[in-house]
Amino acid sequence: MPADKTTSMAEAIGRIDRGSTVAAGLALEHAIPTAAGHELIRQGTGDLTLVGPISDILFDQFVGAGLVSRVRAAWVGNVSAGSGYNYRRAVEGGDVEVENHSNFSIALSLHAAELGVPYLPTRSLLGSDIAAEPQFRVTEDPFEGERIVQVPAIRPDWTLVHVQRASPAGDAHLWGNTGVTYEAVRAADHVVVTTEEVVDESVVTSDPSRTRITREQVDAVVEVPFGAHPSPLAGRYHRDNDFYLAYAEATRDPDDAEAWLDEWVFGVDDRAAYVEKVDRDLSIDEPTTAAEVTYGQ
């Protein structure tokens, strides 16, 4: 029998050490592991390096809680409202080091790590200001003699992902936009999977092609319904745009931003209490079911 990796959120996130590199928000605006992020804030695990393409407001909340020393990302902010005010204040005040990337260079960095190579080449950054960032090297392709940019590997200590369903052993199904989730899972030393529901292994093995996060990669599985809110989760719930707009207004001032964390992170006992506080129906009105897939023996 495979090992049962289900555990509490507090125990799973408690394994993350101060000073860790943490990848999250890897499916762009979709399936952001907000519940896991809030537990990391509650535990006060600081001096973090954050990695991701578009984290929406999760990285902004980490910064507002004073947990972040470095960000390696393509964008940090609030997709619904523009700026992430905690992040903007921290960068302007010199409190957070920023390593600028494009979405593609973050993808290449994680892909290089999963392949076990020190870097991958690209031409996509040429002609941009990002190519001049100190982590990149502009050099000559030894085969064709043209300029290329070498993008260094990024290996997270921890990758946090949220999925629709997972088995107790850690085999997981994620559908909808996946962004660079799979690259970050394979690149990381450790992975925490939070899931809308823990299901029997037979449910996962019934669709093996969708099982691209596997037990060998996963350290812990935490069942946490509504765990991606306010981001959407395909087939489960919509994006809570009103929540993002309210967050923007509540974090324009640093004192108000602290009050927001007190109310929405420290002021709720668990995710169930958080969901009750949200008190909005974001369920999918007209579910669309994919065509049946048949496998043979």
C-alpha cells in the first residue's frame, strides 16, 4: 500500500523553513494556493524568496506580512485592480530584492531545474530591458553564431499547488490552465498539494493521462475546499472579482493593509470560517463536461 500523505495544513506548511525559496501561483490567475499561503503567513515563516509568473495578490499578501526578502517573478500585483500596494511600497522602500523575469523566462528557469541543467537558451528576451538583468547572460550560440540569452535554472525548496482532486498518496489531477505548475513541481525539492477533495486512488488511476503530479514528487496532501479563493478553479468556482477590488481598496494604506491581514488571515480559525466569512456563491452555473475518454486493458 502506498504511504498516506494526508495531513493538516498547519503540519504541512510547518515543514517549510525560514529562508526557503517557495514557488506558488504557477497557473497564472488560476488555482492559486491561497489557503496554503495564508497558513504560511500565520506561521510567520520569513526571509522567503518567492518564485512565480503571475501570483495575483498572494505574493502581495506575503510581502505585506513582512515575510519576503526576494522576489523572482514576472509580475506581482492585482490583476483586477493593477498595483499590489504592499509589494509596491516594499520595492520603492528597498525592502525587497526583485529579480525581473518574463513569464517565459520563469518557465525556462523552472524547466532547466527539472531537467537538471544549469540554464536554457532563448532569443525571446533579446531587445528587451529584461535581457540586461544581472541573472541573465547574453552570449553567442556556438552552433549558429547568433546572440542568445542564457536563462539560469531556479530550483525551489518548496512548490505549493492547489488541485481539484488528489489521492491520499499524492497523485493529483489538475485541469484548466496549468501554466508552469508541472515544471515547478518537478523542479522543487519538496511539494505540498492542497486539494478540493481527497479521493480514492481508483478515481485518479481511472484517468492516468491527467495524473501529471505523482506521489513520488509530493510530500504532503491537504484537503481544503475553496482553497484557491479568490482565484478561480476550473469546474469548481469562479474568480471572485469583487474580493480583488475590495482588497485593492483595503491595502492602499499600510495600516489598513495590516488590518486586512488581521481580519482575513489571522482573524479566522480555519478555512471553513474563511469561507463562511466570504459568504458568496461562486459556483459554476453551467458546468461543461469533457467528452468521455476510453482506456483499454
